[in-house]
Amino acid sequence: MMSQEQNDLITRIGPKAPAGKLMRQYWQPAALVDELEGDRPIRPVKLLGEDFVLFRDEQGRYGLLDRDCPHRGADLAFGRLEGGGVRCAFHGWLFDVEGKCLETPAEPKTSKLCAGIKQRAYPVVEKGGILWAYLGEGEPPAFPEIDCFAAPGQYTFAFKGLFECNWLQALEVGIDPAHASFLHRFFEDEDVKASYGKQFRGASAGTELPMTKILREYDRPIINVESTEYGLRLIALRELDDERTHVRVTNQLFPHGFVIPMSTEMTITQWHVPVDDENCYWYAIFTSYTTPVDKKKMTDQRLELYELPNYTSRKNKTNDYGFNPHEQKHETYTGMGADINVHDQWAVESMGKIQDRTREHLGSSDKAIIAYRKLLRAEIEKVAGGQRPMMSLDADTARSIQGPGTMDGIGPTKGWETYWMEVDVARRRGAPWMAAAPADQTEPGSNVIHLPAAE
């Protein structure tokens, strides 16, 4: 069991908290690019327990500033976008994307007050349909060259949703290979051809078997956890018979992300970003390896559940997440509809705002949770000791973090270790946006791919 002190160490993310200092070593998703579209590209953002205003100026530059005006503390999120920045609606003080004070119009013309005023500003970059902010000290790290960042915009789709709970319990559901056989169990299988944009509704690679059937009928996976340079690789094996095994390969992307297969065509790279200690947003980039993403269809599917402007779920604790006892008996394991985001939301929010881990009892199927918490504590200690943590990358190291490999398919019971890599490499190398296989991975005069030891 865990002590309360240990639980606080790995969950609290304020500026002075040990985990908060760790989180400030990384770029953090602050908003979707779409949120700043329209005629007023400015919005308040709460991130890692702090309040900011995010905006796009008249030149198209993005800025993130502390939300309180340094004059009298009024809310800059209600400011006017003009004059090369955001102007406070209280007295007209004007700040650019770097926090420089451009005007203090109520002051005498000879006043030099403006020259000594600077609002705290933070770097913002656009990547994968998300606006990323760096809240730490010093030079920001480089981004890894993972698939969701390497793919052109037409092959990716970004979305987000609010969970009213601590970020850690939200992340942990995503790195738990066992829960899908129960929480996301469907008693009947749909036509896999209608599964576009839906997780766990398609067929596993190499077969016409729906993922839902496999998860339902084989609910005791063997789980392997491997340490990697980016975090953890998780492999769940469900042996169908002596010849065939279902292999699902997912990844924990440190500090608070994961990469999972959505279908034979797509992966999901998802981050669980702390708003504060008791709320978080999941941000996801869906990456296609075949054809451009149907962004309208993906958006429409998700807006059936999520309400703008805050991306809150229509099914939530106020309406029991849409629970229906007849459905629970005949259609789904939870009785909460077909959208697995609702299932996850119920599971993590039902634990409380911050899960009391002093009361939990972990089993062997929780080995990924145990490994991640150990890794998290180690990296928190690194930062406390003045060291650079895992995945806070320089430009050279960032180029070495690629992929990472994912797979969901039926392979040979003997030889699954190379099977999953073959499927992943073939899919990634075959993507229209992926560079051709390097010369040292092919036979002279042939198209045979030599597999690396790991992705």
C-alpha cells in the first residue's frame, strides 16, 4: 500500500510541488488550434494549477501570458486584441506576445512607466493541431520525432475532453491492458467496416475477428512491461489457441502520454494534462497511415458527446453517465453506452478527485501501473537533484525518439515477438508521408525490410 505522503508526491502539480517541477520540464498542451479560430482568438487557460491568457495577435503570432494584468490585476482574458497585442479592458495597458508593455495610455506622454513593465510570457508552438506551452525555466526541450508529429496535417486529427479528476488516475487507465476486457466489453459485435473513428470497434490486424470479440472472450491477458528510452512498452498477449495469439502493443510516453493502436489504419497519441490537482484534459492526436483523416466525420462523432467551448462530456456524474440497467444486462458491461470515453470517464472520476491510493490493493495485472509509478518517482527525484529528466530532450536526442511501435493483431503463438514488429514496420513504412526504408534496412535490389531490434 501507498502512504498519503507518497500519493501526494506523485499527484500534486502546483509550481512548488515536486511533480509540478517535473511537469514544467516539458511542453504541455494548452489548447487545440481550433479553439483560437474565429473572430476573437483569445481564451483563458488553466494549466498545471496556474491561470493564463492564450491569444493570437493580428500578425498570427501566439502568446501565453499570466492572466492578471500587472497594473491592477484585472482579467486579460477579456482584453481587446489590437495594437499588436492584448489590451486590458480596464485601463488600456497593452502587451505583446512576449509580455512587453507597449502602451500605458492613461499615463502622461512623458511617462517611462511602460519601459519597466513586463508581463510574464511563455513560449507557444503549434504542433499536430495542438498549441503547446512551456512553463519552465531556461530553454524549452525539443519535440521527439514521433509519428503524430512527423505526419502532415491532413493525416492527423486533434481533439480533447475534460475529466474531473487528478491527471494520474486518468493516465493510469490508459496504461492498464487488463481493463479493456471488462470496462469496454460489448455483448454483440458490430460490422467492423463501420468502425471508422471508433476505438475497439474494428478488426485486429491479420484477421476479420472484431477486437470486441477478442477482448470479451479472452479476459486474462499475459502482460509484459519493458523499459524504453521514451518510457514503457506494454505488451498484452491473449492466447486464442496453440497456433494463434492476439498481440496488443501500446506505449507509455513519459511523462503523461501514451501511444495506442486505434485500428489497422490509425494510432492515438494521448496526453493527460493537469488543469490543476483535481481536473485534467486528455488531448489526443489521431494519426492515419493510409489516407487523409476525415476530420469532419471525426469531429462530428466526438461532438455527439462533448460540448463546446470547454469540451465537457454530456454524460457525466450529474446524469449517472447515461447509465441504463437494461443496457448493462443485454448490451454493454457498464450500461453507459458505446463510447469508451464515457466508460473511462466514469472509472477515473468514480475514484474521487484524487484517488486515495492508501486503500488500493494491486495485483499482477497492474504491473504497468507499478512500473510507471516507480519511473515517475525516480524522475521526480532527478529534477529535485537538479538533473534533466527522461524525455526532456535536446535536438540530437529528439531525433532518436521515433514511432513508437504499436500493434493490435492476431499472430503466431510462437514467434509473436517478431510478428508485431513486422506488422508495425510495414504499416509505418507504407504510409504516404513516411520516408522510404533506409538502404541499410533493405537487401540490394529488393524490397525486403530488415527489422530493427525495436522501434
